[in-house]
Amino acid sequence: MLSTEEKAFIDFWEKNRQRQKKVTYQLLVGLPLGVLFTVPILLNFFSGWYKRATMVGNSQFNPLVLIVAALLIVLFLAVFSRKHRWDMNEQRYLELKAKEDNEAAENPVN
């Protein structure tokens, strides 16, 4: 017998699975996690707390490369984290549907 929580998840996922599968949705919802990872990197680089590294970095390194890399990290983490979450929810949904179908086959209602 499915619990009320499991039934609620099945109803929720049937209504929202297609919307959450879209890349634009995954990108928008996952952006805070990507930004959370890259802000400390950018703050560390631009703060200049280590003077020698700053001198070497400014003479041999283009900061635009770091900014492009940070944007790529944000995009990758945003999409990957939400895609992973979607896959986990889809797997749970399929398992619960199989459990529900097995219970229906074992206990046919007359």
C-alpha cells in the first residue's frame, strides 16, 4: 500500500515532470547553486590579498579567461544539478508506479 506521501509525490510528478525537464527551467532554477560556487573564486581572484600572485596574474593572465570560465562553471552546475535532481525524481516516480501496478495486480478490486 502506498503512503499518502508517495501518492502525493506521484500526483506532483505527473503534473510537473515535463515542465521540469526543460533546459530553460533547469537553468533558471539551478543558477543560484552555480553562482554560489563561482562567487568565492572571483572574490578570491579580484580581492588581491596575495600581492605576488596578483602581480604575476596581471602580467601573464587575462582576467577575461577567468570570467568566461566562471560563466561556464555556472551554466554547467546549474543544468547538471537540476538534471540530476530530475533523474532522481523520475526514478522514484517509476519505482512508485511499478509498486502501485504490482499492488493493483495482486489485489484486484471486483
